[in-house]
Amino acid sequence: MDMKRFQATDGEYPTVCEYVETWLEEHDCPMKVAMQITVALEEVFVNVAHYAYPNPPGELDIGLDATDGVITICFIDSGIPFDPLAKADPDITLSADERKIGGLGIYMVKKTMDDVTYEFKDGKNILTLKKSIA
């Protein structure tokens, strides 16, 4: 897995996006899949940058792997333990005015990726996304 560390700040996002997009191109990721991954990347990165660290900035390690036609993106931070998958999915049948704020972004991540897992291990939040390119 290719691993790189970034500051978890809004200003760092363009650097993160460029790193991931370049990596996806180098690994022949189809455009449609790359766009889905980029949307998921933004959602996860912004959540870590805004909520993981009580005294920002913190750091975020992003790992990338392409094995057997599957892209794996791993986000690792040492912020406040938080499982974004534990919250119930928003009720998308309700109008925007009726729906509670929050949860829509991670819902989109779960719907566009083939597999999303979370674990808290050795004092770190580890969110792993997988997407088939086959």
C-alpha cells in the first residue's frame, strides 16, 4: 500500500486530491470510478479535518492500493474515536427541510463504494473504502 501523510486542514485538500487523482491515473482507474472515489475522498477528508481533532490541526495518513481489480483507500487518523458507519442512514424519502442535518455525505460514500469498513486500532481511526475497477 502506498501511504502518505497530510495535515488534516481544508487548505491541504487540493494537495490530497492531486495526490489521489495522480495515483488513480497511474493505476488505470476508469474515469467514472475515479470520480466516485474523488467524491468519497472529499467527504472523508473534510470530516477528519473538521471533526477528528479537538485542537487542530491533526494529521491524516492516506493509503492507496490496487490489487486484483480493486482500489483500496485507507484513511488513518489519531483523532477522537468515531465510527462514521455506526450512525443510521438518513431517511432520503424525507424532504431536505424534514431531514436531520448530517450523515448524507457518509451515506453517499457507502452507496458509491463497494465496501466500507471502520475500526479503531492502536489509538487510530481506520476507515477503509474499496471500489472495483473491473
